[in-house]
Amino acid sequence: MLVGELLEQLVVDAVRTALGVEISRAEALVRPSAPERGGDYQSNVAMGLAKGLGRPSRDIADAVVSAVDPAGMLEPPTVGGPGFVNLRLRDDWLGAQLTALVDDDRLGVPQAAHPQRVVVDHSGPNVAKEMHVGHLRSTIIGDAIVRMKQFLGHEVIRRNHLGDWGTPFGMLVERLLEVGRVEGEDLNAFYRAARAAFDSDPEFADRARARVVALQSGDEETLAHWRKLVAESQEHVERVYRALGVQLTAADSYGESFYDPFLADTVDELGPLLQESDGALCAFRDGESAPIIVRKSDGGYTYATTDLAALRYWTQDRDATELIYVIGAPQRQHLVMVFATATAAGWLDERHRAVHVSFGSVLGDDGRMLRTRSGDSVKLVDLLDEAVERAAAVIGERSDLDVSAVARAVGIGAVKYADLSSSREKDYAFTWDRMLATDGNTSVYLQYANARIRSILRKAGDTTGARGIVVHERTERALAIALLRLPAAIDAADRSCTPRTLCGHLHELAAEFSRFYEGRPILGDPSRLGLTRLTSRALVLGLDLLGIAAPERM
Ligand code: ARG
């Protein structure tokens, strides 16, 4: 059990003994506190119970405190204010816990009790279109979720729902035939040219429409051209994935085309749930909103049909028990309707669950959607190049470093961390100076903290063999407690698919370390060196779960 859980249990037991009342662990209301306020943790259980029991909370707290069994873990608890129960961990207990972490390569993070088969739908760029910052958030947040789930022992399937199918491919294939190749590096220009031809040239438009029919009926020649387009885009996005250092590869692509063979069956199976409207088949209507169309009046299928087919495939054929959709907030209503339809169809149930991990837009300095000066949405490759250049400037000229490797770790890390540490559901402003600040809640700050620790450990010879960790003074205790809270921070980030919680904890840990460091010398003190080494391991692990590298030297 994690520290917080152990304390909750002590309070639950004390409440039973003192008051004969059975409460849940959550009702123990245990929260991290601070020694200045009387404890490392605090329980507000007395306030929670006062009304129901008709007794002053202070009385209840006194009764609970006298019944708490400190179990070698706690100093005798005290009561503060209107009835806070202050819980202070014993120094020897802390020391023993920290000592145990030295040989634990999971740093106290338990494996999931019930491993799930989790599908993380993320990234989802569109073929023959430039990947933009909107896809950036999905890719970065999705990758962090993938890493956390893997570390917790779940079976994770990375799923990249590439937009590689549907009516635009008629005009795109025709354009490809006209010009022979996708011009230059600029996929957006290619897409725009195809669209312009489609809108202005009726003959081109006719050919494009015929092409869609050929594509969907499996015409080999058309498919060959289509594959060429998909392959070009796949290469393009893989360059971005490699630059970002995310786990996604071509093997994780389950594009819309993958589900094409299942669309007709999916609609059949939905049969009884569908209604006809002007020749189209519709499912689920939520109040005023338009229903989702699963088959258009011309017999064509839609984005929603594909998502339903995918959901059916992953739950029914692949028995995935948790489906996580990392998709921007504008698609909320779409997913609400898809999930409701899938629930009605029996594809989602107690055992197979789906969640929408929603996120806001990326805004520029001006508070508007991030755009280039010419008004186009920003190209991701350019953005990442700029991040690395700016990071190199922050690091400066150094002869003792592989500056380009460190700049990559710092620049890419900054882009990811800025995203991961902001409120996921809200829009966030992309501000270079803030994300590359060397103090504050940034990845550079964490990377510097770790590099500083690594240099101390190198000086110490890194072979101190520190086994016994003893904690005593205030900053040692605070650092020790922050280290023990890492598992809870990871658990909270994982549960809510909000890496921000983990970012906040790592920042706190690094800040505790610097207070500890300013205290007494570390070199020559095996216990303090042990704490120092654990701090580095925790930072490296935490950053790794966020998909961020931690250079040894900076
Ligand atoms: N290609 C879509 C877009 O760019 C994102 C796909 C998200 N995943 C999904 N299963 N619908 O908006």
C-alpha cells in the first residue's frame, strides 16, 4: 500500500475503535500537509463525521487520535484547529522506507492489480495533409499515457487512426496522376491544389468522383496510387514521431481504411438501432444535436461509421477492455454519440470501457490559434526544429558537451512538458520563453536538477554503496516524503489520464531537492548521497514516463 493508503487505513481503524463507525478509506479524508501545520499528512475525518454524529468535530478528533495505532509509522498524532488530525511520520520509519527503495527498481510503484488490454488512440493525422499542432497534443499526451500504462503493467496497443480513406482520396489520386508525385515537402500545397482543381474544373471533379468509386470497389491500379500517397504521408509523420521521440511507428497505424471491410457488417449489426431519415441511416440523437449518420443516402459511409466499426473491432474481435481516445475537444459530441451507440449495441459494457481524453487548442502568443505569419497553421517539423535551435541558445557554447544531443533533449522536452503540464482540457498558449525558462515548472529545470545530481554522484564516485538511509532534519524529511509520494503521483496521473499531476510532483521533488542541497554538504555523507541518488532515479523515471530525456550532463 502507498503511504497515503496506509494512513487512511489507520484512520479507518481508529474511527471504528473510537466511535464504532465504519467509514471507507476515502472518507478518512487524508491529505498531504506540512510539518509547519503540525503533520506530514492531515486527516479531516472529524469534520466529515461531525454533522452525522451530532458531536463537535474537536471531540471526534480527540477520540480518533487516542485510538490511532501508530504502528511504528507515526509519532503520536495531535489535534489542531477545529479538529484536524495531524499525522507525522516517524523518522526511523521514513528511513526504513527509503532504504527499501534503494534496491527497488520500480521505486515503490506497484504493478496494476488488474492489468487491462488498453488501446490508446492518439495522433491520428490525415494522409496527404500536413500534421499540425492540433495533432501534436494528441501525440504527446497519448504517448505519455502509453508509457504510464506500460510501466504499470498493462498490455498497451498504440493505435494511430490515420485519416487515409474516404472521398478526398478521389481528387488526391487524380492530382497525383496529373503531377506524377507529391510536390516537394509540402503536403498541404498538394492537398490545396487538388481541392482547387476539384472546385474549378468540372472534368477533374468527374474523374475524382469516378476515382472514389474505383478506390472503394478495390480497383488495383487505383489502390496502387492510393498506397503511394499513404506511404508518403507515413514517412512524413514518422519523421515527426522520431523527432519527438514518441513510441508510435508505422506498425501502429490502423488507419480508417483498415476498417473498410467491416463497415457494412457494422451497419447491419446496428440495424434495429437505426432510423431512416431522407434516405440516410442514423443512430443516436442527443437532445437538439444532429444524429450521427452511419450510412448516407448515396450508400457511402462516414467518419462515425468508421469509428463505430473500429470500436466494435477492438472490443469484440480483440477484446480490449479499455479504449482511450486522445482527441481534441471539438470532437466531444462525436464521441459522445459513438459511445452511446456502441453501448446500445452492447459493444461497450462493464468489461469494455471507453473514455474521451479531451484537450484544448494550442494558442499563439496573441491568444489566437497558433498560425504562421501567412495565416497557415504551423507545420510541426518547423516548430520542433525551432525548439531545438532555441534550446541550443539556452545551453550556449560548451566544449564539454554534445550540444546538439542535449539541445534536442531540452528543446523537444520543453515542447512536450509545456503541453503535458498545462491543464489538459483548456487551451494553452505556446510561449517559447516560458517553456524554456530554467526555473519554474519546466522540463529544463528538472533536467538541470538531474544533471546537477549526476555530477555530484560522479564526484562521489557513484559507488558509495549507501544502504542505510537515515532522515532527520527538516529538508531531509521533506525530500524523503516527496520521494515516497511518487507512486501516488503516477497513480493519479494514470487514473485521470492527466500527466500534469506527475509534472507537478516532479517539480515539487526537484524543489525539495534544492532545499535539501542548500542545507548540509552531501559528499561524504552516505545517507545523504543515498537520498540524492534516489532523487535522480525518481526524476529520470518520471521524465521517462512523460517521454522526456534526462541528459547525464548539461
Ligand atoms: N484524423 C482525425 C482528425 O484529424 C483524428 C482521428 C481521431 N481518432 C478517431 N478514432 N476518430 O481530426
